[in-house]
Amino acid sequence: MTHPIPRADIQISILGAEDADALLPIYNEALAPEERKPDAIIRQSLTRPDYLTLGAWAENGGLLGFASLYKSSAYPFNLLEYLATDHEARGQGIGAKLVQAALSATPNTPLLIEVDAIPPSDPANAMSRRRQ
């Protein structure tokens, strides 16, 4: 198994409503239709205080990926709701960098991460294996 070489040229920042047009194409391409919320809900989450969305930006200003966290006020944990990278930027360690940034942004609070199980009938499912 090869491990990606982390890119040093990535900057992580908190995304806001002004970043929705950069985020939505990545979101809509990376997630299956049945896993997606309507675009309007995703846009709204960028302004809600109970969400934190981090973006990984390239030096040229392009958004390479994002991590969206739901910050529960009722329970002592946060949920990594979405993590996605641009299809051309996959395999470069961007997802790992976003997970590390999410952990750093929410210290002392457990981060719940849900990933797809690899079905026994399809042990070669590359996408599920990469997510795990």
C-alpha cells in the first residue's frame, strides 16, 4: 500500500457563505445522490453556529477539499458529517490534512467519524477502502 506524500502548499481555513460556489461542485461530485442534502441546506450550514466547515486551498486559490463538522450542543461530541476532495486532488493527503485540522479545531471533544463498511461481496471496493 502506498501512502500519499502530504502537500505542503495547502492552506486550511474556515469556510463561509462566500465559499459555497467553490464547495458545492466538490460536494456534488464526491457524494452519491442519495447521500447528499440539497444545495440550499449545504449553503445554510456555512452560516450556522453549530457547523464548522474547513477548506483546503491550493496556492492558486482553488478549493481542493473540505470537511464539514456538526458541533452538537446536546451531546459531548462532534460529527464529521462530510469530507470530500476534488477528484483531481485525491490521493495527495488532503483528506488526512483536513481530518487533522478538524481535530485541532475542536480540541478536547471527541470526533465521531462514520465510514462505509466494505461489503464482503466486494472486498476490492477502492472508494470504501480509501475512506477507511
